[in-house]
Amino acid sequence: MISALSHLQQLNGNNMKKWILLFLAVCLNVTVLFAQQDWKGDYVRAKQIFDLQKYAIAMEYFLPLTSPDAANDYASYAQYYYALSAFKVGKYNEARQMLLQLTNRDPNWKQINEAQYLLACVYFEMKNYRFAMTSLSQVNGMESSVLTCKQSYYSQIAPIDTLVKLQRIYTTDKELAKALFNKLAAYPINSKNNMLYEYLAQEFKFEKIKKSINYVKKPEYHVAVIFPFNLSGPISEHARNSYVDEMYQGILVAIDSLKKQGLKVIVHPYDVDRDVLTVQKIIAYPELKSMDLIIGPLFPTLIPYVTSFGEKNNIPVINPISLNSSIVENTTQVLLFQPTLESIAGEVSTFAKNNFVYRKNDEKDSDTKPKNEVVIFYTKDIKDSLQAVYYRDSLLTKGFKVSKFVKITRSKISNVGKIIADSISLTQTSHIFVSSSDAALASNVISALEITRMGIPIIAKSEWLDINNQTYEQFERRKVYFIYPDFVEFYSKSYADFMAAYTKRFQTYPSKYTVIGFELMSLVGESMEEYGTGYLNYLRTSTFHKGHFMAGFNFSKAACNSYVPVYYFNKLQLTLANPINEK
């Protein structure tokens, strides 16, 4: 009885499944029958929304129409307009993906050139310049549009180094060369890219732009000083940043001195710490656009905001203490008052080439054979390491050979003697370069050379002068040369007069930061007095400016001070080894 009942239920179950399947098939056919896609009607509606410039909504309407259905004659059109809508609302990745689908699925579409053109524009917006130019090269019959596209987007390519690299790849693209040529025209004639500017002018017959700078002499000049004064901070923080006050006071003394010469300078101090929001507020002040100069800021995280503001508004920006060359890359309005690590390497290696190749290491030595080997020591300090690398690279371009390039740690400092002894045995050592202010390393280098009794020059940082266990007599005997950009001639009469005026006003003695502030403002002010608003161009094109108490400044080679004073002891008096006569 049970088995018969089960059999009956199984039959009923099978019949039930058949009825369900039949029902679903009928429903599916009915759905298909009543829901045939109206491709044309839907496309027309989507296009109407597009024409109303409702691009985000149009994307939603075009998307279902991009289906590769055999009955859909509008798929490629829908893909194109979907991509164009996405482009209009800045959704470049969605536009790129859809256009790639279109060009791969329907490469013979009758408007494929427009699709390639749009894809190029998308790549330009995404800053994928090489892909953009490849897409443009595949466009046929749209010469006018392609030309307009190139002229528009090429002029927006930044930084200029990117444009230079592209021009080296696409050497025959005249519009690309023109865009680069126009940008190079804004740089001083002595900039590193001037040779490329001249080449493009000759190769493409471009007419060189005559640089006519209209100088205006103003009754007064306004200078913004953006420093971390910490006026609202705790006293301990203010004391820690005392060098900021010293530098600012030097600026004020210079302004007083300029006033006596008949030049009126009004200073506008702005207090900024490390907070990005604060500096953004400052550069948003309307009065900042009327400045003739901005000095600062000092913290690296804030510098790009101010330099970008200066570039955009054609206001010179001078950083008084930074050594970072990246600050002035691809700028026309920014200067570093100090030499960069790269410029120090280049100038000091030139000094070494001129002075340390043909000379005697001892009495038996011949000074007719060149000595081209150099020993370099450095420590783990990031600036020391970078300086050592830059110096090594600069030496190699001048025909030197770096025989030893050694990173010295506390545990390895005893190895200095062996390293120097091994190098000295070659008798071809030109000089030793020590990129460190570490007292122990300095003492070991000098002691090792004392043992060898050979007169091999040492080039070192000026901080060595603060080492207590070394005497001036030792420095002179061992031929130590000091890289000393901020050396102050404090024994001169002019400095004595300056110090007297300063102490009278501020009841304290000036520091090296005071002198930096004074020299910077004096140099700019004296240039303003003679060249008015064209003072920056004057500084960038004239070869040398003698300082009041510092050795001098040269901004003609780069957007930083490329004059690097080197000092040595002569009769126990610190003496400038590479003086330059003012021209």
C-alpha cells in the first residue's frame, strides 16, 4: 500500500514539474513578446537628454543601449555618446573604458575617427600623454580638430621636464616643439634649458620671442615675510625659534639702511607654523597679490603653496635658508638665497679641479703628473649622504676618479686611518672630501694625514671650525679647506658699524641669521632701487653681487646662489680661496 502510494506521488510530482516548466516557457515567450527592446526610440530619448546637456543622466540612458545585441544598430553610437557624456562630467576612466570597447568591438565604425579623437582627449585629461598622442596619430581626416587639440593640451603639459621628455620622443611634432619653445621663452637666457630653446628656434624656424621687460620704479615696495614667529605659541617654542627673530631683525635693519638711501620698503610679517591651513589662509589674503617680494616660508611642507602662489601671480619668492633644489625646479619667480647641495658639489669640484690636480703631495712628488683620485667620507646623515653623492657625481664629470667612497659609522671610525693609508700609498690622491661635521671623524682624518706626512688637501664643512680639539694651526698645516657660504667678515669696519646699530636697536648681538636677513633684504632693495620691478631679472642675469659682510652671490647660473666660498687658513687667518671680482 505504501509503495503504491509512493509511486502515485512520484508520478504526480513528475507531472507537476512538467506543468511548471511549461508554464515558465509560456511566461518567457510572453515577456519577450511584450518587451521587445525599442532600440531606436530609446536611443532618440537618450540623445535628447544629451542635447539638453544633462550628461550624468544621459550616461544612464545610453548604458543599456551599448549592449552588443544583433538587433541593436545603435550600440556603437550609444558607446560613443556614453563616453562623451562621461568626458563632459569628468569621469575620464569610464569614458576611456567605453571608448576602448568601441574601438575594439567595431573598428570599422564609420565615426571611428571621432572615437579615436575623443579617446586622445580623454588621455590628455588623464595626463597619459603618450597614449593620447598615439590615439591622435590614428585619427584621419580631422586635421583642424587635431591641430586645435594639440595646441590646447600641449600648452597645459607640466612640469616642463615632462614636455622636454615628450619632445625628445616625438621629435617631428611641430606643435609639441612650439609649446615647449614658448615655455622656455619665459626662462632667463642663462637657464639650463637655453641651449634647447636655441635648438628649437633653429630646427623649426621659430621666431625667438624678444624679451622686453618693462621696469617700473615705484615710490614704495611691499615685502611679505612669512615666518614661524610663533607669536601665539608657548614661550619655550618661541625661544626655540629665536633664529627666526634674528633673521627678521636683520631684514628690518636692512630696510632702515635702504630708507637712508631713499628707498621705501614696507614689510608685512605673517606668522605661520607648520599648519598647511594657516599658509593657505595667508595666500588667500587679497593684499598678498600686491606684494613685490615674498620671503619664506621656512618649513618644507609649506613652501610649495607659497611658490605656486608666486608663480601664478608673478611675485618673486626668495627662500633664505633652504638648500633643496626641487623648490626652484621649473619656476621663473623663485630663488634660493643659499647654494643648493648640487651647486655646492659643482662649484667645489671645479675649485678642486683648478687647484688640486697639479701639485706636490711631498717634496719627492712631481707636480707635472695629474692627481685625479679622490677619497670621500660621509655619514648616515641624509644631507651628508646626499652631498657626498652629488660631489662624487660632479667629480666624475670632471675627469676625477673616486678611489674610496666610504660611509663611516661610530663602529667603523677606527678604519679611517687604514683607508687613508691605502689611498695615500697610490700617491695619486688629489684631495679628501669629508661630508660630515662629526668631530670624531674630523679628528681621525687629520690624525691619519699627520701620520702620512703628506700634504693632501682636505675639503670639509665649515662646522669643523667649531671642533674644540682641533687648532687653527693644525687646519693650516694639514691644508684644510672649508665650504663656508655663510661666513661673515665680522672683523671689518662695516660690520662693526652694523653691529653697533643693531645692538643699539635690539639690545643683543647679531647672529649669522641676522646677517642672512640683512644681506638678502639689502641685495633685493639695492636691486629695486636701480631696476624697480625688474629687480628679479637683474639678479638672474648679472653674474656677481658682492655682499656687505658675506663673500657674495651669483644667481646667473641657476635659481640659487651658485657662488660657494671656500676658505683656508693663511698665517692663522681665515682667507677666501676663490674670490671673484664684482663685475
